[in-house]
Amino acid sequence: MSEIPRTTPNAQSPKVAIVYGSPSDAQTMSKAGATLERFSVPYEQVSVSAHRSPRTLAGYVGELATRGIAVVIAGAGLAAALPGAVAALTTLPVIGVPISGGALDGMDALLAIVQMPPGVPVATVGLNNSTNAAVLATQILALNDPDLQALLAAFKDDFEKAAAAGLAEALTPGQ
Ligand code: C2R
């Protein structure tokens, strides 16, 4: 089994693994990494395909928990087996990101990821929404981390402040 090229942008001890089916998914999935960096959550990312390299995937996923990974974010397009295959191979929570493109423009990936059989869940976010996958991963980690809880509260407060500022602007246009 070959070793997968793995990048660890912000830590020696990653807590989240971002996995995607092809290097062509990297740009869509980059928002997950950027969001985790915002919360200072250490992560690693790898491109590995369930369809094209199943034995390599099984070897990689089998070691995630013992390496200290707590949550997996898995993104794929087309007939997206990858998130479900990861969920089949680990008891860690798996968050799926369906990626648009191809003849069905992501509907195929969305249904493949969200319609998992009972007992093997993949928490599925919207098409291409790797940002939400990272926020959800952070919320899972925050269950045992008060500092992360505070960062998430501030993150949500920012939406409220932006909404209030937008409302004030709408009520006093041009001022
Ligand atoms: P290429 O650009 O490499 O041909 O991949 C990838 O996620 C990508 O969106 C095209 C698309 O195929 C998807 N892919 C899967 C899997 N492996 C690759 N859905 C898998 O194992 O599920």
C-alpha cells in the first residue's frame, strides 16, 4: 500500500482530516481549511479516492483515530462513494461535502452522500459548502473545548452585528 501525500498546513497534531476524491476538488475544499484556520483548529488534508484506490483509503482511514483525528470532512463529486466509504471504515463522525460538476452538476454527489443506509451516517452539508463542514467540525470539537466555544460564539455574534449594521444602513440610506 502506498503512502498518501498528506499536507498538514497548521499543526503537528491534526484534529480534523479533510479528504477529497481528486486533486480537482482541492479548490472547493480549500474553504474548509481556511475556516478551520480561522478557529486555529489543526487539520490535515489528503486526496484519496474510494473508487480508484480503495486499499490505500482503508489503510489511511484505519489509522485516523489512533493518530488523534476526531472528525473527518470528506468531499467528492459525481458518484460520490468516498464520504460513505470513510464512514464505513471508522466510528469517527464524518461530514460529507457534495461537489458540483459533471452531467448532473452535483445532484448525483448530493444524493450519494446524503442517502446513507441506517447505521452509517454522513452529516451532509450543501453543494460545495466546505465552509459549513468546517464550522460543523469545529462545533463538534467545541463540545469539549471552552475556548473553541467562545470563538464560535463570537463568530455567530459577527453575523448579528453585520445584520444590525445592514438594518441601520437600510433605515438611514445614504448617511
Ligand atoms: P477527476 O477530476 O480526478 O476525474 O475526478 C472526485 O471527487 C471528483 O469530483 C472527478 C470527480 O470524481 C470524484 N471521485 C469520487 C471518488 N473518487 C473520485 N467521487 C470516490 O471514491 O467516491
